Amino acid sequence: MLASIPFALRTHGLRRIQRVAQEQIRALQQERWQHLLQLAMERSPFYRQRLRGIDPHRCRPADIPPLTKAEMMSNFDALVTDPRIRREEVERFIADPANLGKFFLGRYAVCHTSGSQGQPALVLRHRRHALLAFEIQVARASKLPGSLKAFVSRMIWPGRVATVTQKPGFYPSGSTFAYVAAARLRLVNLLRLSVFDPIDQLVGRLNDFQPQYLSGYTGALESLAREELAGRLRLRGRLQLITSHAEPLPESSRDFITRAFGVHVADSYSMAECEALASGCLHFRGSHLNADLALFEVVDEHYRPVPDGRPGAKVLVTNLYNLVQPMIRYEIDDTVTMSPTPCPCGSPLPLIQSIDGRTKERFWIAVNGSYRELQYYLFLAALHNYLDMAEHQVLQTGTNRFVVRAAPLPGKVLSAERIAQLVRSSVCAEGLEDVVKVDIEVVDAIPRDPQTGKIHRARNLVGPPPAGPLPEVVKSTDRRDQMAAVPGV
């Protein structure tokens, strides 16, 4: 009860930002940017040196070099603003599962990145921000009314929220939901499910729970959508909103999940380093950037700003609320496109138009003397039509060569010929039947990454195309020998 009142007050305060002008948001962002710089220079030995000679009141983001994950972790003890924090002690803290939901030094919430993109990173934030990722979704990405009457009614009839991620752990959403559970909020009845559980168990527990709000990885939501269409899962009519997070949400996936459940699928974009980065729009595609809480720069390979409407090569994120572990222009290898126009819903927050994943998840092919990107949705749109399929994986093994792996639902048998026909139809629709070559493999199961709980559904084993024009003769080097090196491959 006591934790529910400050939670309600904080979410009410976060909701107000949607009613202010863009100029006010920019002014608040600038004020927090200057405060972060000033505090980092005063309390962090790392930033005291890095920002030497910089005036925090006149400094532009471009005046400060980007911060990489490796750089942050190698300077961890000097980067944090509390001298009591030591990397070795934090690592010892998260090595004990009994500490999940507890605060390091009695003061700091802790999580780590998945490590799926390389070295894992430790992330600390003050305990007052332990629930911020959840609060921001309730405030800006849920259909909960914000009146006092609604708050009182929620105390009596809590909102029913189900999340499908992985087993409890210190990964970002696992850490957040552990703190939510520890707070014992009367406003929320939370059901946590794992993607590692058998699908029939997930279906049974969801049917019993009947959530109003469902969140999870895109792949997990697609699997549940197949169960709904098959009649085994029965959530349609009770669900009010679905939120996808931690994986890209292709438009074909959104359409498929929406068709199955009959509700909008919001696309939440966040990361361990800034869990409150963005909130999925409740009405349209894309995510609202929480510009009052983060500074977000879309840049090219050379860190030059990319115009809105064009995808960047990476993003630079500055977390404006984390003052214990300043991450200023932190580099993330995400391919993001900002919208050149405001969201049609009327939100004053900037709109993230699309999140297309990471470089190793993008495909390139050689066509008519040049390279072009091949969108993953070409395969996805075809595979969504096969409801007996539990999971899939698409690998680029060479120039213009791909392998599609498919695993059946329990008790079902997949036809490689049928999958080939569906994929071929999609390839032909793009006019690429003489360009793209696809092999089909039916397997018993596609293993999940043991660290992230996700399936690597799109993997480029060849790498991006070389700079410059396409050579006259393109040799298709098949990289099947690399497939065993990819988790889940």
C-alpha cells in the first residue's frame, strides 16, 4: 500500500509531459543536460579528465567524444560518481541470485546488459529510479486512466499485466520486474512468464490469468499469436494492449499479432543503459522518445548527424536521469530512423519511426552491379502464413544466399516444400526470383541464446558489403562453416 502511493504520484507526474509544448521539453532536456555535465565533472574522476576545459552551460553534445561500452567498463570505478562503488563488488553482488530485487549498498538498483552484442556491461541507477522503466510505460504507454478515481479503483481491482521474457535474472527487464515485485504494488497484478517454458504451459497460465496488458519479445508474441489463431489461447476480447520490446518489431509482425488478438501492438524501445528511453505509441507505429529523460542522436559511421527520415548507422544515447553512472553520448550499434514529422497521435515527444536492429541482423544482396539491403520482412511475411511453425531463423550464408530454418509446434510436422513455396512467392513478389537463393531446413528446435533468452532470428554470417562499387564478378562465398559459431545456430 505505502509503495503504491508514491508510484501513483510519480506516474502522474510523468504523464504531464504529454501536455506541454515542445519548447518546454527542449528547455527541460537542456537543463538536465547541463546538470549532468556539472555533476559528472565534480564527482567522477573519469569525466573530470574527459570534460576538462568544457563549460557545461555552453557545451554542445558534439563537443564531447562518444563513450563506448568497452571504455565505460574498463574505467568503471573512475566513471561512477559514488566512490564506494567498485566493479568487483557489483559483479559479486549480481553473482548471487538471492540479491535480485535488492539494492547494492542499500541504495542502487543493478542490472547488466545481455552481452549478445559482445562484452556485458554493468548498469547502476539510484533506487528512486528502480521502477522508472515500469512507471514510464504505465504513464505514457498504457491505457490506464490517470484520475484519482481510477487510482482508487486500481487499488481494489489491480490491472492485470503479463510479461513473457525469460527466467528471473539481472538482465534489464528481469531486474525491473524484480523491483516491481519487491515493491508489492497494489495497483498491478503481475504475471511473469519465461520464453524457455513449453508453449502449452504458457498458454495454460495465460488462459487462467486473462491479462489486460501483455508484453514480451516479438518472437514470443508471434508464437502466442499462432496459438490464439489456432484456438488454444483465448485472450481476444480481454486484452487492451500488447507491447513488444527487446527485439525489432517488423510491420508484418505487428500486423500478424494485431490480426490474432484484435488490439494495437505498441513498440517499446529501450536498453539497459537507458531503460526509460522511449514508449510505444498507443495508436500508431513507432515509439515516442522520452526527450525529458534522454538525449538521443542518430549518426552515421563517422558520428555525423543523420537527417530525420533516414536510417543511421548507430545512435548516441545520453541518460539524463542516471547521475550515479553518467553515460554521456553512449554508443549503441542500432539502426534507427527518426520521423521528420510529429506523431499523428498529437504527442509533443519526438517520434522514432523505426528500429531496424543491429548490423549483424541486416542483409545485403548484389543486384544489377550494386549492393542493396534486403529486408528481413521478405522472409517473415512468408513464414507468418505457416501456423504449424513454432519458430524460425534466417541466415545469410553468402552473397545472395540464405538458409531458412523452421521448427514445428509440438505434435506438428512441417513441410520443407511448403515453406519453400511460401518463401519463393515472397521473393518473386519483390522481383528477386533470379537473384536470391534460399535453402530450407526443418529442425526439431532452434535453441535460444542462454544469456538473452532470445532466438537469433536474423543473422548475417557474411557481414556488410564492402565500400565502393560491386566487383564485376561476385563470388558467393558460402559461410555455413560459421553457422556453428552463432548461438542458436
